[in-house]
Amino acid sequence: MSLVVGPCARTGNVTVGVFAPITSAIITPATLHVCTPGSGTLTANPIGGSSPYTYEWMPPGGVFALGLVTQSVNVAGTWTVRVTDACNTQTTATRNVTVSPTPIATAGSNSPICAGTTLNLLGSSNQPGSTFAWSGPAGYNSTDEDPTRLNADNGMNGTYTVVATAAGCSSLPQATVVVVNPAPVGVTANASDLIVCAGDAVDLTSTGTPTSDATLLSQNFNGTPTGWTVQNLTTGGTNPAATAWGLYPNGVSFED
């Protein structure tokens, strides 16, 4: 470059930058699955061109709106970004987004129960086809929706947690607390007579060593059961010579 002022001339150098136009753009991540009510993030990555860049994002079925290099999304479909560089050259890129609802799980059980009985854990989800993951005391785990644990003991006391998953989306953990009460020990049943005649009366008695929080219950077999499930199971043939009575208060079996 030469500069001439009057009879004098002066030369100098200047550097002129020539930038290639923007050629394309890529949206990351390559795949995006959103679990609502959450959201995901798309990021535009221009290739070529010169900064600063401007970004316009268009949602599925929408119109372009000025935005940032990143875009929060929670709508399924094809998202488009239009990138413009400092030389006003433009390019576009698209990315498909899938969306699924996050399951809502519930947890429950048949607690409190007595030692030796069956623990029933109860799980549910508001999304069809959900899978389940239970965890609990002493490393317990199960993938059943409603798992059972036989012969409950003190080691099964505690908090059980379930997570439901559907279409790649997992629920918040839900918990239920299980209480296993010790069964009364030393229970005996006695009858004043083991063989009686029709119309005679028999006295049924029982004894036991209850725990400190146990409740001793009694029942008049000639009256209406109160707080009991009463069973009368025959012990021999179609014309039994004797019968067996079973009383079941709150899941604990006492036999008279």
C-alpha cells in the first residue's frame, strides 16, 4: 500500500483478513430424550464463519426466535437452529427430540405384621408398563411390582424404597416403613373335657407369655365374635367326632 502526500510518497503494510463463510452447524447431543416435567438442553456448534455468531431457534411447528447458543427444550419433535456469523452468512441444523412423562410411584405394605407371617410390599405407577426396583434392609432388593417376603422376622423391620421406570424415565423414590412385631410365645390351649356329649358345656382356656406391648384377648364362643375371625374346622371325616376352633386377632393365630 502506498500513500502519497504532495511531492512525497510513503509506503506501508496493512493486513486484510478474509474469512471463509460459515459452512454448517451441528446440534449436540446427537440424541435427546426428555423426561417431563423436566427439560433438556440443545447446543449449537457452528462450523466455519467468523464470530460473533447469532442464534435463532425454532421449536416444532413454531417460528424462529433470537436465542443463545444453548436452548432448553421439553417439546417433542424437530428443533431447528439458524446460525448467522459476523459476515452475515447463515446455516441451519436440526435435531429430533423425544419426550416421555416421568412416572409417579407409590409404595405401601401390609405392615404392621407379626413375626412368622408374610410381608407384602405394594408398589404402583401411573404409567403403564413400568418396571420396579425395590431396596430395603440388609441389602434386600426386588424387581417385582408387589414382592413378598415369607416368614417375617426382626431383620425385615425398616424402610423399603421403590423406584418405577417407564420409557427410560424414572420416578422419585417412594418409601414405606415396615414393622414386624414379635409373636407371643408360650401359648397353650386347653379344654375342660376333650370328649363331650351333645348339649354339654366345655370350658376352653389358654395361657401365654405376652410381650410387653401385647394385648390379651378373650372370646365367648356362644356369643358374637368381637375383634376376632373365628374358624370352626372339623378334624375328622364327614361326621366329625370333634371340632377345632381357631381365633385370629390381627393376623396372630391362637388355637383353642
